[in-house]
Amino acid sequence: MKGTLRAFRIPTVVLLFLCTLPSRVDAQLFVCWPIATGDTASSLARRLTGHAAAAYSFAFQIRDPVRRMFVPKSHYQHLQSDWQACVARGPVPNNLIAYAPVVELAESMTVRDEPTIASAPLAVAAAPIIPARTDRTLFDFPFVVTIGAAGLLLLLLSAVSGSLARHPLPPSVQRAGEDFVRVFARPLLDPSSATPPIQARLRFIRRKQQLEISIAPGPGHRYPNLADHKKNVEYDVDRVIRVLGKYVLSKPPKAAGKWVVVTIRPANGKGQT
């Protein structure tokens, strides 16, 4: 009896916590501002977060609104005036995808010249810049959705009670996944189309020191898939591995529904921390 009570203690606390949350859930992950002529990545990061070094953190991104994708940080030396500087509203998910990120344009096109944060640590520098919202009401988000989500979470936590929380991806693993996606998608980019050619998600298997990169066709596309283009996918995966240089395939690509799962590991055999 005591064991059963302990198993339901954590889910019950989580359920009570969720019921006290505001009924509205904001979907936007990033808030974006336009880039002016003469701006640099460091000056934008200093202006928006209070830290110039934040320009190369996951919480600060440069977005190309035409292609609806984040710009690789290797391109930050040459910013374009039609791009946007974006800062995370909160913690950045481990599987941040460069294509079709969820963003929200800032309510004001003017950014204060003084730093938003004077002495806060870099990891939380982006939090205070969330635009103020004054139009919230109790009916912005259906109450039934909150209850449904809480019930689902209760069932999941009951099934895995006592399991450890999922660890964040190490920075080197995150970079490897983003580089793989960028290099794989490069030949598929169509300047005349605003639709990203592929979708992607990342999963790091810590005990095996392997990174699973799942890729799937973007909306309106059919490539990549192993059913119709197995040889082409294998060729492109091999091309990307040769470009990256520091990683090798752990196993051949496999299909998982609409996804093609590519598993890589460091070529030198050393684990990621």
C-alpha cells in the first residue's frame, strides 16, 4: 500500500501544479527584432541580452524570414538587413531545429540601447526581454485542453515514476546535429520556395555515445525516404559524413515511419560530455 502511494505522489503533485498554471500557453519560442544596417551579431546580443558573448549561445539566433530558418552561426560575420535577431523566451529545447522555428515578432520595432540585463548569468540573460502582454484573459486557452494535458501527464508519470529526467544534449553533440542537417539540406534548398526541404529532430543516446538524427521530407516534398530513394539517401548521408569529417556511421540508415534515422558517433571513439 505504501509503495502504491509513493508511486502516485509525484504525479499528484504535478497535476495540482498544472491546475494552478495560467490557462494560456504561449507557443512562441523566440521573439524577433529586425536587423538594421551596421548591426553585428555581438552588438545585437549585447543590446538584447546584455552580453555580447550570447551571440553564439543557443538562446540567441539570427533568422532568415524568407526561408523561415535560423542562419548558421558561421554566417554571423555577414548579416543581411532583411534578417531578424531572435532571443529565446525561455529554456531552449534540446531538439531545436534550424528549419521553420516558431517565432513571434516583437511588439515594438525599437530596442533599447542600454543592456536589458546588467549582471545576470548568460544562461538566463534572455528571459527578461519577453514583451509585456496585457491582453490575457481566462478564456485565451481552453480549460479542457489544460485538464487533458494534465491527465495525460499523470498517466505518463505514473508509468515511469522514479525514472531520471532526460539530460540536455551536450553542446558539441547539438552542433554536430545542426551541422549534419544543414549540410544534408544544402543541395535541396530551392530559393523560389519558402518551404523547408526537410524536417529534423535529434536524440542523444548517452550510454552508447551515439547521436540519432531523424530527417523527413518537408511539406510538399518526398525526399528523403528509404522506400523510393534508398541509394540516394545513402549517398547523401555518406557525403555529409565526409564533409563533417569527425563522425562515422554507427549503423546503416533505417526507416521509422516518415523519418529516416541516421545514427553517428565520434570517429575518434571518444565520448561527448
